[in-house]
Amino acid sequence: MQVIMPVLGLTMEEGTVSAWLKAEGEPVVKDEPLLLVETDKATVEVPAPASGVLTRILVPPGRPVAVRTPIAEIAAEEDRTTAPSALPPEQAAPPAATSRPAAPPTERRFVSPRARRVAREQGVDLAHIAGSGFQGRIVERDVLGALPARRVTATPLAERIAAERGIPLEGITGSGPRGRVTREDVLAAAGGPVIPLSRVRKLTAERMAASARTAPHVTLFLDADLEEAARFRAQLAPEFARLGVPKLPWDAILAKAAALALAEHPALNARWVEGEGIRRHSAVHVGVATALEPEGLVVPVLRDAGTRTLRELAADLLALIERARAGRLGPDDLAGGTFTITNLGGQRIDAFTPIINPPEAAILGIGRIAEKPAVRAGQLVIRTQATLALSFDHRVVDGAPAAAFLARLAELLERPYALLGV
Amino acid sequence: MVTTSDRQTAAEAVTAHERILTYAQALNEALREEMRRDPTVFVMGEDVAAWGGGGVFAVTRGLAEEFGTERVRDTPISEEAIVAVAVGAAASGSRPVAELMYVDFVGLAMEPLVNQAAKLRYMFGGKVSVPMVLRTQQGAGRGNAAQHSQSLEAWFCHVPGLKVVTPSTPADAKGLLVSAIRDDNPVVFLEHKLLYGTKGHVPAGAYTIPLGVADVKRPGRHITVVGVHMMVLKALQAADQLAEEGIELEVIDPRTLVPLDEATIVESVKKTGRLIVTHEAATRGGYGAEIVARVVELAFDYLDAPPVRVCAKDVPIPYSAVLEEAALPQVTDLVTAARALMHDEV
Amino acid sequence: MEGTGRTALAPGDRELPAERLLDAYRQMLTIRRFEERALDLYRAGEMRGSTHPYIGMEAVAVGVCLALEPDDYITSTHRGHGHTIAKGGDVRRMMAELLGRATGYSGGKGGSMHIADLDRKMLGANGIVGGGMGLATGAALTAKLQRTGAVAVCFFGDGALNQGILHEVSNLAAIWSLPVVFVCENNQYAMSAAAAWTIAGGDPAKRAAGYGIPGLTVDGMDVEAVERAARDLVDRARRGDGPSYLIATTYRFVGHHAGDPLNYRPKEEAEEWRARDPIRRLAERLLARGLATAAELAAIDSEVLAQIDDAVAFAKASPPPSVAQLLTDIYA
């Protein structure tokens, strides 16, 4: 019969044999002390569960094993004296499944296929392992538990990178001299750095993917002449500064122009409502996409951009950007946009196709504002220009009205004085 | 461009874009979209048009109104003819979607399914295709008793030439039905009567889920659970319970039984070392046995415990609620089996 | 057209042109010689499985197919060689299939009982008695839904008259008014079971009345009579007037297959039927009407024999399928 690691307390999960009081081959008498077990609380004397011969010690002193793990085998006297063939058939029946743990025949050791494979791969001799699975079956954890703790050596750089990224060195095969784990080994094990998603990044990813998947995008391009607008801005900026608004951002001018054009073209100031239809907005609130590296992008909103003055919009925008960079944007700063503008002009980008900020109907992308060649009255001239890109949701609006809106927007930028109110 | 607005509006917007449909509605949408796309697709079966405006489970609701009764054909109660005529229509240039009201009635129609649909292509040296779908529903749990509650997927899986699909979610139901309709082979598309009312996010518009790609419905480290139909849902419930004990189930829905994505199952078992298969079909000769066999063949050396079947008892499905519940595998059975595996009791 | 009865349709004076009749003669002879050679090959151990000769019944397949257009579908039975040839099938590829060769219709995967020619809208011989009934009805449904104007003809034997599927598809085709003609080749025996014993109610054409569709009985040993009756029913179907039954009374001169003990029918009966050999009957008519000379008919016979010789040579010279083909064509 099997001797198992006894349960010596309610909370005991494992125990360590501190000493065997009998040697293999020695006779034992039921209830005489067989071994000492050390728990986290005390060292306890454990009596022999049966009389017979201690045929095998499965767990040597010093190694903790789970409770109920077989730790030794006793060939009990009854086992030796009663020949099964002498019993009537009914009594020879195998023990009921409930009498657990039933003793496996000592000559046959059951090993799970997985444990057998791991033992083969790790060069572990199964003969010296005690099984902790069903009826003493050796399972993978028994084999892994028998492995000597592997001493991993690594280069200092590899150790640092592994620590920084939380990669356990134990699982890595070293390719350096004498199996040393190198920086390359750690990076290969990591499969390249994985950057956890911030909330903003995650939302950005989800919403952009949803927009690209559901809204059929069409993008219109138009080269707008901003020569006059640049002059307009240069003249207004000092006036604004005098009134406490240090700068006049291009985005404020663009937002104002977009808002005025939207008021005239309400088809683009709308949203797609799944299962209902198209909802037009009464107010115009223009969001301005703002990059927050590396977290993602946020879109603070200029409320009532069409009806408020350019100076108010400029002041608002400067304040919003400051709050965005400081991570202090409140829900009110971000809610309620009906249209978005996004400006990559600062990045030397000529033009791009923006993705609509759902559930809005359209978005305006502004490329680099710079001097570019243009033809005016048959002459090649140099003018300050930018490529405007309007992406719109073709479910909500068609090409012609979108084109009319974009043309009107360009017109407002080319004759910017109307932005001051007419 | 890349933008996002604030969290609240983002959450609202995402909700506005989520389309929550029932499994039946998702199937209806797949049929509708495919019938609009391909004029050779038509539907026929018992009570698919007139009854309540479209089928006793409402899967074909409104289709007759949109496509007319030429393409949404009510049939007499003639199961063999429904399937046999679908085979002939498919072999001659149509894409029929034939419906059997209950899978239990397929006994009347096995001849055209097994000897005609499944075999024409092979017998004729690849010269003919049979692009038909046989839609039907199976499963127990509603007190429909022995002749209206069976799960017979294994019958079909045994016949080379048939494909067998068993979606468990609305999104899978739509994508798989679209794929089944577009597939050039006879596809037995098995639905589950208790799943029709279940709800989930279903993308708008046409999309396909390829036949032969399993879905890991929940990842976990300790036990691979491969379930069919309702048992996927029950396995997920069991996984929730067991997570509190630190036992992690990896729940895999094969989604199509033929072809079977054995790679996903085998990879999972290589990780976990333990396997439970679970279906409402009777244990004996069930498809779970096939999955176990393949895992034993392909991943024997990764098994740390014997595979376990948590399937229906080998009994006709009884009527009384007490008996029916006892005949079917339940969440508690899965929990018990998983605990036994983790506590070395098997 | 309502009701049933023997050639209720007046044959009128719609005689086939001479060249069509000569074509019919050549096809019937091709079937006869093909089947004779197939039996030889079978007995010589060159074929596997079984082969079911159409000898004696040639006028049915040929007569019905004379009434069809190339885009009309047919379905066949386990006794399918005659239908394939009558629909214009290639005897080389048929013979190669009988010998299990790669060049056969099915690449050796089907054999005698599973020859199909989709290019000729022949939806296949079928090893299941009644197996073609659903296929033909389904093809008729496609024709109706896609408005192709095609008609489907389902050939089946007297044995299949008692399969349940016939009831289901007869009813369905009738309520849906599908363009399908159910042609029963009543060759008097389903293996050993005599039609007189297996068919309740006497004339099986009467069963059509139960579905409110026409049921005709025609002399299946007379290719012209078969053609006339079939044409009326096919035309009717093509007009959109729905399905019908055509019972062609005929006889297989030889056994159900090569191993048939033929102990279940009197020798005298077979002799009586042989006296009505449809091929000899047509030859006599062609001669009597001056549409062909004996020399011309003899020339056709030798051409047909040469064609069959060529088919056998082609088949024997063809390789068996590659084992690599075993697992192809299971799925598209």
C-alpha cells in the first residue's frame, strides 16, 4: 500500500519529509513512527499506516511535496498473505472507485503521456519520481518538480532588459558562450517589445477601426490659396496679442471657416444613427484633433465655432491645447463635436486622407501651408497654399454636396475677411 | 487622420455602432443579404413563408415579402423531396437553402443527403457541384421530447462530401451562413433552438467567416474545452465559476465540425494538457469522440490526463423537465469534470 | 390531356424526318452493341462491380431524347448506359469509365452506375432506385426559377414506382407546376419482382390522376410512338403546364445484370418480347418506307461496331487513375 504525505492541518497544502525513521526493506508495524514531517507550523511524527515491509521510499528528505502525494510504499502483510486467487470472485473484484487513493501495483508505474514526453526531453529518470496524479500517476508537474533548479547565466545587458520588460530568464535558451543568455536572446523571446495600450490609445484604435469598417469613406482634395489668409493672420495676430490672446493658430481660422461653411451646408453637419437614419445637428461644434504622444489623439471641441468670434476661438483653442498637453481636459472639453479638423501641415505633409471621427459625417484634413507654384492669369506665380482633404461618410452625404461645401470653405479661406463677421 | 473624442461620447458612439441582434435575426440578415446579392439563391421548406410571416423560428421572416414566394417557397410536408429537390436544383445552377424544421426529421431525407448531395461530385469525377445549404435546428432544453430534441451532428460528420456547421453566436451564425451559401458544396447548417433568442453584436453588411476556422471564445491555461452549440455557452459559464477557484478553461468553439480546425484544438491541448469535449448529442459515437481521437493521435505526448466527455446521456431525450435536465450536460457537470481533472481525480 | 389512358394523345401525322429516324436507329444500335460488349468485358473479368444492360429497352431512351433539346436535363438509373448514349454521350469515355480508367467520364471514380455528362445536361446514372427523381425535379425547379425554358426528364424503372420519393416529388412538381416528365421504363421486373405483382392498382399511369397530372402509357418497343408521346408531354411541360407521367412498356432481353439467374421469368415470355425487338422493328420500317436500304443499314451496323471497338481500344489503352486522385473531388 502507499504511504502518502498526510494532511496534518486544515490549511496544509504541502509538507517536507525531514527524516525517514525506517530504511527501505525494513519491516514496519502499523502505528509505529515511520517518518518525521515538517510543516510550516511544526515537525510531526507520522505513524506507519500498515504493518509490512517498507519496500520503497519515493520522496527523500528535504523536498516539499503536495499533501496526498505518495511518498513511500509498504508491502502490507495482508497483501503478501492473501492470494487473490484464493478469494471468491465477488471479493476479488477490484476496489470501488471511491476508495481513493487505491494502491497501484508497485511493478507498474503510470505516467501521463505529457509527463513521459517532458521527462524524455529533460532527461529525467521516471524511476525516481513520485506520482501525484490520479492513483499515483506521474503527471507533468511531478517531472518538472524533479528538475534541478536551472541556473541561468545572462549578460548584464540581457539581465537588465529582461528585468525591465518582466521576461523570466529561466525560459530562454542562451546562444552566447557557455549558454549565456544575450540581449538578442531576450529580445527574441519577447518577440519584440509589446507596448501596453493606454486608455486613449485603445479608444483611438477601436474608434478608428470601427469608422474605417462601417463608414464608406470618400475623400475630396482641393488646393486652397491661403495667400490672403496668411496676410490676414499676420495682421490680426498682433491685435489679438494686444488683447491677451498670444497667438492666432491656423486651426482657429480653419475651424471658423469650416463652421461658417457648415452652417450653409448642414448636410455635412450630421451624424449617421444606425437603424434610425441621419440626424442633422442644429449647432456647429468643431473638434480639433490634437496629438498626445505617445498616448494617442484627443479632439477638444470649439463650441459654436460659427457664432463666436475668431478671437474667442483662438483663445479657447490655445487653452484647450494647453490643457490637453497637461492631461487636464475635462469631459466637457471633448464632448459634442459635430465636425473635426485635423492638421498635419506642421509635419511637412502635403495631403492625406483622414478617417472620420465617428459618428460625425465628415472630417477636414489640412496639409502643409507653404509657398507653392500656382498659375494665375496664365502666369506661374508663387502663392501660399495648402491642400484641403475632406473625407465624408457616403451613407450620410453624396459627392456633390460635399464638394460644394469644400469649395465654399476654400472660398472663405481665400477671402478671409468674412471670418470677422459680415 | 486618427482622432478620438472623450470617453463618454466614445462609449456612446461605440454603442450606437453596435448592432445587437438575435441569432435568428442574424441568420435572417444573412439570408436576406445573400438573396439580394445572388439571384440564384432561394429558400424552401415547410412554413418558411406563410407561417407568421416567415418560419416557426422566424429565421425567414419577411423574406417572402421582399423576394416573393417564387424564391421563398413553402413546401408540403415532404422532407425527402425538400432535400432531394434541393440537390437537383443545386446541381443544375441554383443555390438552394433548404430548411428542415427539426433535424429529427432528417431520417426521412437521409437518402438524398447522403447518397446524392454528398456523393454526386465524387461519383461524377468532379464534374458537378452541389452548392446547397440544408438549414435545420437541433438541440434539447424545451421539453420537446424524443423526436424533436436530438442533436445529430455526428450523423452528418460521418459522411464524406458534406460540410457541417454549428454556430453558437449571432455573429458567427451570420458569417457562417453567408459562407455556407457561397460554398460550392452541400453544407448541413445546424442551428440550435435555444440559441435563436440569444443576442450579440452582429456587424452590418456582408462578411464571411470561413468554414474550418475555430474560435477561441475564452483563453485559459489549464483545460481545453471544445463545445458545440449551447455547450459553448455553458462552458463559458463554467469558466466564469471556475475562474474563482483559479482554474482557467480555454473554451473553443470549432464552429464547423467538417472541416474541423484541428490545429487550433491541438495547439490548445499542447498548452493545457487537458481536454474536455462537450455536446448535447449522446455520448456514444458522438463527435466529441472524434475530437478526442484526433487529439490523442496528434497530441498524445501533450496529454497530462485522460480526455473527458461531458455529453448527453445515451438516452432518448425525455419530456419531463427533471428528466431532460438530467439527460443533458449542464454547467455543473462541466465544473465537476474540470475540478476532477485539476484535482487528479481522473 | 386530363386523365390517363393508353396513348390518349392522337399520334397524328407528326412523323420524324428520315435523317432523325436514321440517327435514332444508329443510337439504338450503338446502345445495343455497347451493352453487348460491356457484358463480354464483364464476363471476361475486365470490369468490376456490376453492369446493368439496357438491351431491349433502347427505344425508350432514344425515343424520349429525340423529343428533347440539348439544354433539357435528364436523370438516369443504375441502368444508365442507354440514357447517356441517347443524350449524346461519348462511348469512349463511357467505356473507359466501365474499365475504371483515368480517361473515363468520372476518372474511374464512378464506374458503370455513376456516369454523368453535365455538358449534355445528363445528371448521372444513379445507384439508388428512385435517386434521380429529386434531381430531375430540382433541375426543373431551376429551369422554372431561372426561366431557362428547359425541361427535365426523369427516367426510372417499374421498381422505383413504389419508392416514397416518387409520391413526394410528383405532388410537389404538380403543385408547383414544374417542367418535369417522369418516364417510367416498365420492363416488367424489378430484379426478380414482377411488375404485375409489385404494382397495386393495375396500370401505373393511373397514379398520375391522383396528382391531377396526365399519365400516358406507350409501347416502349416503338421508338416513334415513344417520341410522339414524349414530345407532347415535354412540350406541355415547356409551356408551363406542369409535370406528367409517361409509362413506357418494355422489356430487358437479358438479365438484371450479368449474374442474373433469370429463373423468375418464363423463357417463352422473353421470346415473345424479343420478337418485338425495337431495333429490328425500326429497321423494318426504314426499309418499308424506303428511307434506307439494307446495305445502308448494314453499313451503319459496321460503323457502330467499329466505334465500339475503338471505344474499347481507347479504354484499354488508357491508364488507371493515379492514386493521388483518391482524395480529390470530395469537396469543391
